[in-house]
Amino acid sequence: MIGSDDFCAALAHFGVELVTGVPCSYFSAPIARFTREGRYVPAANEGAALAIAAGAAVAGTRVAVVAQNSGLGNLVNPLTSLLMTYDIPALVFTSLRGWPDPAGDEPQHAVMGTATHEVLDAIGVAHRTLRRGTDAAGLRALLAEAGKELEAGNCVFVLVEKGAVEVPEGAAADGSAEGPTLTRVQALRAITAHTRGIAVVATTGYTSRELFAAGDAPTHFYMQGSMGHASAFALGLALRPPGTEVVLLDGDGAALMHLGTMSTIGAAAPPGLIHVVLDNGVYESTGAQATTSAGTDFAAIARATGYASAVVCADGARIDAAMAAARAAPGPHLLVVPIGRMAGPAPRRATSSIGARDIHHRLTAALGAGPPWADHADRR
């Protein structure tokens, strides 16, 4: 294992001036240091991080990208159509979630965990693996090899095995725990008091975990992975003719990752959709790295994109009133709920008790629906 300080020192020795990305817990300590030094740019998603690095490279700046392989799909478009097309070099550190043994990680990492190397090979991208036994000298040697590819205008991925970089307990990017006093659990209880019998979609991370811990129901869909896509998934549910009531429990980081979906929701105008953004200003489940939500007015965005209403709810009473009003009038509606950070250990994931397929099928059954392609053969 390489110490986090040694990791940062190796990047500095290599001439890296700036770091950008969407965090993974594997990189929590280095991101914390880069943030304190004012050298970290939190990107909305992995593809945006790579595009930031591309622009910086064209301007003569050395930038490293950090991401996890679960977001590799978000990188592929700018990787293949921008950087590789224009011969723009980039150094990308990517955690190897779900590798080498998918059974040792969360189920959403199983597919990409076993496919990461093959995906990069298929599109002709050079990659090296940083293993847990590598020391500082080994990392510098690896970066020296990568430098040859970068000098030639190529992209290089450094695939980081779990445990290769030290993760001190409690590492956080901004060193601050101040914020609203309303907890996520309190907010969820106030919201779910209004959701009996209707579909609830919870974004990935601690929102899904705490919803499951607060009380499971067959109408709950716990999103694991697919960060930023809970809003689009909830929209698909809500568009079911003649319309389905859906409460979407989003996070600030997830909402920012694919913010354009709010415009799609406003344009589609599903009357039964209530979109809740639980905003604590950080990517909490990966080490509390800061998001950019402090400078983003979600309510103003919702109003500008066609939501029927948008309110900020700072306490349980306001949540209760806003949920009642939203269910009584056609939507879509947005509730922004500022919350504090979680205290104590994280609850277990829903998939520790319920299979992901079962979460899917029981919601379909609860909606009174059936498999959409079940009668395909009869229609040919």
C-alpha cells in the first residue's frame, strides 16, 4: 500500500498541477489533500472531468482525473470522440471496483469490474495497474512509463486496486462537518409518511441505505450504482399511462451529475412526480468530498425548466406541508431539503437482504404491471 501523502507527492513530482473527477472512496485521502490545497475541481460527472482535463492539456496544464470504473461508461464518449480524435493526452486514475472478484464487492460493480480491462483494450487505450503491494518508488516508475504514452499524445489509465492507496479512517475532502441540523433519517420519515402505497425511488448511496433501514416496502426501488440516473428512472415510472405517482429521493451530487434530466422532467410534465433533493453539500458515501451544490439553486432550476412548483423545506413541518400540497396538485414538484451529514455507521444496503432482481420484480407487481416484452412472440 502507498501512503496517501506519498501518492500526492508522486503526482506532484510528475508535474500534476490540478486534479478533477467524481470521487471514489479509494481516493478519499488524496482528494482531501488536493481540496485543501485548492487544486481539486469537483466535476459533475466522469465525462465532464475528462473534458476538463482535455481543455487543460490544450492550455498546457498537467491534470489528473480520478474516477471509479463504475463510471467508465460516462468517460467513453469524450475519451473516444474528443481526446483520442484530437490526440489530447490525459492521465486517468480509475478505481477497480468489482475486480478481481465481483463477489467481493457490491452487485452494481460486477459487470464493469470484470470488463474494465477489456473495454480499454477494445478502444485501444493504454493502461497500467497499481496494485496494493506497490510502494512510492513503484508508483513513480509506473508514472514514468505512463509519461511516454502521454508525450505521444495518448491517454493512459492507471487502474487502482482496492487497498493500493491508503484510506485513513474518517478522511474527508473539506474538513468541515457544519451544516443543517435536520438529518436524512428525519427527512425520510417526514417524506415517507406520505408515500404509503406509491412508488418511491431512492438514489444510490446513503439515501437508499437509510430508506431501507427506516422501513422497507415492495413499492420502494433502491438504486445502487447508476449515479445521477434515479431521476430519469423515476420519470420513466411516472410516465406509465395514465400516470403513476412517484416520489424520487435524489441527492445533490446525483442531481448535479445529470442535471439536464430536470429539463426533461419539466418538459414531460408527469403530474404524479414529486422530486426531492436531499442536499448535504457532499458526496457522503465516498468520504464527504464537497459537491458544488452550495452555488446551485435547485428550486430556481426547477421553476425555469417547467416544474409546477419548487420549495425549500428546512424542517419536518415544512416537508409535511409541501408533500401534502404536492400530492394534491398536478406536478412535477420539487422539494429541496437541506440536511446535515450522517452520524454513526452507515446502514446496510438493501441488496444485503433483497436481491436486485427481486427489487425490480416486486415493484412491477406492486404497480400491477407485467414484463413489457412478455407477449413479444405473439405480436410478430
